Amino acid sequence: MSVLSTTTVADSSSGSLDYALFHAINGFAGRSSALDALMIASAKYLPLVFALVLVALWLSWRSRNQRGAFLAGVSALVALGLGQLIGKAFPRPRPYLSHAVNQLIPRSLDTSFPSDHAILGFAVAVMVWRYNRRVGAALLVLATLLAIARVFVGAHYPGDVLGGALLGTLTSVALDYLSARPPIACNRAQSAIRERPLPAFPRPSSRAPLPPSANRLRGMLRARAERRPKPPNTSARHSTSGEGCIL
């Protein structure tokens, strides 16, 4: 595997910390063919791995995994769109256009900041982690490897991948927060229901009225009880007999 070295006029960032970190990481390129092959494969093909993981989560047919996969895809698209706007507002040349670098992959003419690969990796990893911790943790490791690989092969400065990682992370956190909130229309409807007074219904009586047949039966029993002869007053009889025994 050949390592391409491009020498151009250094820009004002040559003395910055960002360039110093880039020079330290990119300086390992070309020393080990196995390490070079790993970093080239990571820098070029790890985004495909992220896409396959989202498909696998969707095909698990678990609602939580499917929701995480769907939101991760949306978050990646939104973050990449924001990255394009930031890149046009703050263009930055690639490292191999300004410095002598160990270039392991073909050149790209788009802006260096922010890194699209880092945006994609961290947007997907953070959102999936919110719904599946085990898969999300593995994707976070792969996203970190992807960011380092992009610096290793000479495609980005460390600040580019850090900015992309931050943008992808913030987009996923914001989207997850917004997706967990009910829509504004639902909030207004719930508030209207809470503020609307309840209709005044008549209070039911404690005793329901009896049907006519029950009233007739009740009248017949009362009349029969009145016609029944009353028992003698035993208390008066005992008191009279008692008075006769007095001597």
C-alpha cells in the first residue's frame, strides 16, 4: 500500500494545537500496513456498517428498536444538512491542501469542517444508545474509531471530527427530547379540557320511586294489618289482679 505525501504552502494553522494533533495522529500512517488497512477500511466503510445496524434494528420488529432506528436515521439526515450549511458558512480547506500529509485515501474537494463521517457516526450512535444501550455503546466505539481514522488517513483535522461529533450528538439529543413531547395541538386540547367546567347533572335521589305494582302491594299489606284484631293489654290485666290480692 503506497502512502501519498503532498507538500504545499502551510497556512496560518500550522502552529495551532489542531494542526499539532493532526500531525501526531497522521504521523503514524505508513508505519504499519496492517494499521493502515484497518484505518482505511474504517474511514471508508464504517458508515455502511451504521446503515446496516439501523436496518437490523428495524427488522428486529421490536417497537423500541424500530423507534430508535427511525429517529437515528432522521437525526443523521438533519445533522448532515446542518453540517452542509455550516461548511458553506465557514469553509476550511482539507489538510492535504495546506500541509505535507500522509494521505491514504483519494482527495475530496468539499470543505473539511465539519466532518460528515463524524456527524453521521455520532448522530446514529447517540440516538440508538437512547433506545438500546448495548447496541448504542458498540456504535459509540465505532463512531470514535471512525473519527480517529478520518484524521489518520489525512482527510480531516481533529477539530473537524470533534465539531462533527458535537453536531451529531446535539442533534440526536434535541430530536429525542422533541419526539418525547406531545404535539402543541395535543397540549392545547388537554389544557382546554382541564379548563372547561363539567356539566351540572341532577343529583340522583337516594331512594328510587317504587313501581305502581309495588305501591298497590304495600297498600294491601297496610290495610290487612289495620283489620287484624289487637292483642289484649297484658300489662293492665296483671296490674288489676295484683290490686285484688292486697289485704
